[in-house]
Amino acid sequence: MTQSLQESPPILEMTGITKRFPGVLALNRVNFSVKRGEIHSLIGQNGAGKSTLMKILAGVYSADEGTICMEEQPIHLRHPSDSLNKGIAIVYQELSLLPNLTVAQNIFLGREPGKWLLLDNKTIFNRSRQILESVGIDHIDIHTKIADIPLAQRQLVEIAKALSHNPKVLILDEPTAPLTGDDTKHLFDILKRLRSQGVAIIFITHRLKEVITYCDRGTVLRNGQTVGCVDIHNTSESALIEMMIGQKLENFYRSDTATKHLPKQEVVLEVQGLSVGKKVRDVTFQVRRGEIIGITGLLGAGQNELARALFGIENQVAGVIRRNGKPVRISSPSEAIYHGICLLTENRKEEGLILEMSVKENMTLPSLAFFRLSKWIPVVNHRKEHSRVEEFIRKVNIVTRSANTRLRTLSGGNQQKTIVARWLLRNLEILLFIEPTRGIDVGAKAEIYRLLSSLANEGKSIIVVSTDHVEVMGISDRVFVMYKGRLAKIFDKVEVSEEKLLFEIQGGVPHD
Amino acid sequence: MTNNPLETSSTPPLAKRTVEFRKGEVISSIFSQFGILFIVILLAIVFGATAPRFLLVQNIVNIFKQVSVVAIMAIGMTMVILIGGIDLSVGSVALLAGATTMYFINHEVTNTPIAILLGLLASALVGLLNGVLVEKAKISPIIVTLGTMIAIRGLAQSILWLDNSWAWVKAPLFKFVANESILFFPLVVIVMLVMYLIFWFILSQTSFGRYLYAIGGNQKATYLCGIPVERVKIFAYTLCGFTAGVGGLVLISRLSAVSPAVGLRIEFDVITAVILGGASLSGGSGRLEKTLLGAIIVGMILNYLTIKGIPGTLQSAVNGFIILIAAVLDRLSKVRSAG
């Protein structure tokens, strides 16, 4: 790590930053500074003020109070272009690339070099290639469309796009959320290279493990205030969590794993020789009542497709699915639901949330038939619906003003809890959750873990698909590892360890 | 959006936040709820001041009578636009309803009520056809309904052709509806209000209505909730055909004749009314009561232009610009809510 780090003056310093939104104090005299050549992580729960602070740096919001200094000169950021001109570039959590344009076109989107109406394609290609190479990404063809390259690589393109502005400060808002261990490592290799070139990197993540492994310093925010700035090399994951939430956190994953009784319940779901095109090959397993199965693997190892096939939303599915011993045909969500299977997909925004509808309407969408006045009259009994929704808002602990609040106004964690509650209310036997905690804060994560284990205790069978192998280890009774479409390994809770798991995730090759 | 400052999972100054936030939201929701009503009132004041005849009871009743046809047809259009579709065929469907109903009555095939039912059935079938082509054949709704608009008008005109391309509306029921009123309310306006009540109930109180909003909001998510999305959408198109038919029958009763030009270009007035009512062309939002106000705005403007002696050609120019302005407003409101 850079030795001169302690002495060098900060390249960017924010002092006493205050930002008010109607009815809420988002930032309260926050101090934050980064130095040249460090990876500085900004840590905090959702709503702690991280994104607001970064949006002030990006020129999206302007601070109500406080000063920002860049290389000891006060600067004013009124517009995103001000920030770019001062050398501050940001990569947002939601990727902003246009899927139908090529890599190179995306990097230069909106500022294509050229004269009049003619684009200077040669310059675009050469510059794009240079930028990609400078960050060590030489395996992406700049002529491919964004839609055709995997998510992990899109993230790299997004970073390359930010780097094309030659920033002194690079802000990354949860860049690793959709990445697996390998891709994350690769990303950090790139970040380390940038660090050695003197770029100051601000890194926002929910994964404290990454903070511990890769970052130099970290600033923790809580409720819009700075809790402190720590040297990462002298701290631990649990210390950071406790700083974030302001209290001790125990039993993060499951509290009852030791007291798990009723070892051999009946098999409720049986999958035999299931294949999905070439993505899932010949997978066979059984699911028992009341167990939590965690499926992990590298991104694209087929775990998502496996779960989606069980919900009837994959094409080219072959093999046999048995429910309570009887073979069933599942080719659409409504058939899956009929057979007692529900799915929470990994694309919360595209495939789960109906942002303009209320929490209530989102929650009862699959269950409206429960609230009919009578079997044959499809009129909704609003009072019955409302009281049931209120019950689940309390049960799942959704922070919302009322059941009628539009889902758009809720935080990511609460949106996720709403669509989890959607399926709890439907009360099906088998729950498939893909990446249920992606992009949500530690507090909401812990609540979802607690919820999963209490559901299992009620006799529900749960399959959690996640690329976060630590999460999978923490919550599951059995851990399945997928590798290149095959079910490579099944671990029992007692025999699994992080080393063994990583070994299998990598396809049985030693992991360094 | 990990960090929406308005809704935090931690709970700092909760009480304060709730109060202030609510105040802001109430104002904006009042505007979005009643904004269009303000426009109606504003227009009434301006028009009344510049053309005193405009505010005479007689004229207001007249506006409502004129508006009734477009307003009824706008009911189905609201549902179709709600699910992100569009139906250009409503004018032709209106003619089809009128032509078939009058054919059955004038040739004494059936009695009037049955003839009306058959006319409405034909309209609903066209809607069904639109829905099936859009949903099953996956053709864009503009192309499908452009096709049926032309085809159905031709078909309806052929039915008229059997009667020398012109059918008088002689059935007493139609004359009664067109000319009678209860208190101040002409029957055509009552028919309109009853239609709005029925469909308001369907949209706000039934699971079908809920599904329409859900599909418009996020079709994929709705499908993944096990909702039969295709069937719901096809049914919406079918209902749009039905309301177009009802509108067509009200129209011919007011005209007391069916000519080949009945309902020509009315789809634009209907779509304008829906868009003015705040329904988003990308689906997911739209309220019937606001569509009704949108139709009233269109009616008020056209009535005012007529009072002022503006020629019809210029009126359709104005109408076109209203569509454009409404579309721009729709776009602007989206940009604002996204930002």
C-alpha cells in the first residue's frame, strides 16, 4: 500500500456538507476527504447519505452548506459537466450504457469526435481501444454491442467510459453488486492499477468483505452524519458493521441453525435430469419440506436459469419435475404458482416492482383472488385486502408511510421486502429467491435472512440462488454449487467451509 | 437509487419528516388530481368572458350532448392506452355498430333491443380481433388498428350500400334517447354518465381493473405474478370495441341518420380526450374521471370555435395542436417524475 498516504494532503476535501430535502435532513455537516492514490470506501446503510454525498460531488445536487476543495482550491459544482471538468467522474449503480450501441459508441456517447455530421470513427475506435487497454481490459471487442456482452464486462466498459474523461477522482457506486468473486477481483486489479497512477478512487459497496480486502481507508456514514474515518488495515468486518448500524450485531444470518429439528421431512420437489438449453445440464436434486437450499456458483454457471426453469420462464427445458411425487408440467408462472412454486427474480426493477402502484397493490397482485367478494364476482374486498397488507407490512417490517404509498418512494431494501411479502402473502410451499439481498443494506439483509429461516421453520421449502457464497453458507441447510451448468457439488451445512466452497465454485481448481 | 433521502430505513426525525413530506405531497397530489379541473374552469372563464353565449345553460347542455359520444368512446380508449396500446379503429367500429343495428331494424330482421345488442356484439368482436392480432400475432397496435380502421369502415359502408349508402334512424327508442331529457339532463348525457359509472367501478373495484394498471406499470412483473396478461389485454381491446359501438349508437341517434362518414376521424378526438385526461401513452396511468374532463375540454374548445365562427378546417388544425400539446405535457411530466 502507498506509504506516503498518511502525509499527503487530500486531493478532494468536503467539509461541513449539509443537504436538506423536503422534510428530511439527508446530510448533516458531513466531512469527507480522499487522497491521491488511495481506494477509499464510503460505507453506510441505505439512507445513510452515501449516494446523496456522491451526487453532490457529481454535480447532480448542490449542497446547502459546506465547502468542497479540490487540490486545496474551493470549487463549485452546479452541473454534472462542472464535475467532469474538475476531474471528478462517477459510475452509477444503474448502468447507463445503451444496449444497442457498440462498446466504442457508448464510451464516446454524446461527444463523438468528428466534423459536422460525419463521425470520426477511426478516432473513436483508437481512443476506445487505448482507454480499454490502459485499464487492462483487452479482452473486450469494441465493436460488440453492449447487449451482447456479459454484465461484468458492461461494468468495465462503464468504468472505461468514466476514465475517458481522465478523472483525478473516480467514484464507483456499488460496482460489484452484480459481480462474482472472480470479476470483482479483476475489477480491483484494475482499480489498483489506477491507484498506482495516482487516481483517487471512492468506492461504495455493501460488501464489507471487499472493503476489508481491497480498500485503504473507509469513511462510515450513519443517518446523514460522519461516524468516522478508519484505516481499513486496522479494522474488522464486524467493527465496520457496528459502526454502520451503531449497535452490536449478533447472529447475522440464522439464529436457529443449531436447534434445527425434524431432520428428515418428506420430499416436496424433485428435479430429475433437468436441462435448460446449454445453460443447465442434467441437474438432479430433491427438496425437502422446511429446508433452505442455497445454490451458488460463478455468474452464468446456470443457477439462475435453473431456478427460472422451475418457475416456467425458460425455453428449451428438458427433464422431469415432480411435486409431492407427481410429475408436473410447468411452462408458465401461472402453472408454477398452481403447483405451489413462486420465484423472486434477480431483476427487481424489470421483473418485480410496479413502481407506480402502491405497496398494497404490489403486494396483493398474485393473490387478488383471495379478496374476491365471492368466488364468481371478481370485485376486490378492499377492507379485507387492506388489513391483510397491513399485517404483512408489520410482519416483514416494511418502512412505509402507509399501505397506499407508491412503491417508487420506498428505499431499495423496502421495495425488496415488499415483493418478498408479495409471495409470503400468496402463501405457497416452495419459494425460489434469486439474489434476494442484492443491492440492499445490511439491516434489510439481516431481516430477510431472519424471515427466510422463520419461513423454513413454518415448513416452507426455500431455494436461494446467490453469487455471494458467504451469504449462501450462512443461511442454507444444504449448499449446491453449480459449475458450467452442472450441479457440481452438494454440501451439507456441517461439512461446508469457505475454502471448500470456493474450490468447488471455481470448478474444482485450487483458488488462490 | 440506493439512497433515496425521502425514505430511509433508519428512522431519524420521523415525526417531523412525515408532517412536512405530507404537506408537499398533498399539494402536488391535489394538482395532479384536480389540475385538469382547474383547466376546465379556467377555459370556462376565458371563453365565457370573450363569448358571453358560451356560458348560457342552453349552450352548456349542448356541449355535454356534443361531448357524450367522444366521452363514451374514450372509456375503452383509456383502458387500451392504460395497457400501453392504442386503438385507431374506434371511428369505424362506431359506424359498424350504427350500420348493422340500423340494417336489422330497417329490414325488420329483429326488434330494436336485439338489433342494438347485435350491433354492439359486432363492435366487441372487432375489438376482440384487434386484441388477438396485437397479443397473439404480436403486431404493433397502431398497425393492427390502422388495418381494422380501414377494413371495418369499408365493411360497414358495404352494409350501408345495400340501402343506397344512407339509412334513416327511424326507431322510436333512438329518437327518444336523442331528444328527451330528465330534468336538465339530456338522455344521451345520462347514458354517458351511466357508462362512466359502470366502467369506473370495473377499473377501480375489480381485479380486472387492477390488472390493467399493473400491466401498464410493468407487464413483465405482472406476468411473473401469474396474471394471464394476454387475456386481460385482449379483453381490454374487446371492451374498447364495445364502448366504441355504444358511442356509435349514441352518435347516430343524435344525427338521426347513418351516412358513410359517421365517426370519420373521431378517433383523434377520442385519443386527445384520453391524453388530455393525463393518461400516459406509455401505459400505466390514466383515470376515467379525468378522461371525462379531457373530453369536456375538447368539446368546450370546439364549441367555442364554432360560436366564434371559426371555419371547420381551422378547427381540425386546432384539434391537432391540442393533441401535440397534450403529448408534450405528457412527456414533460414524465421527465419531471424521472428526475
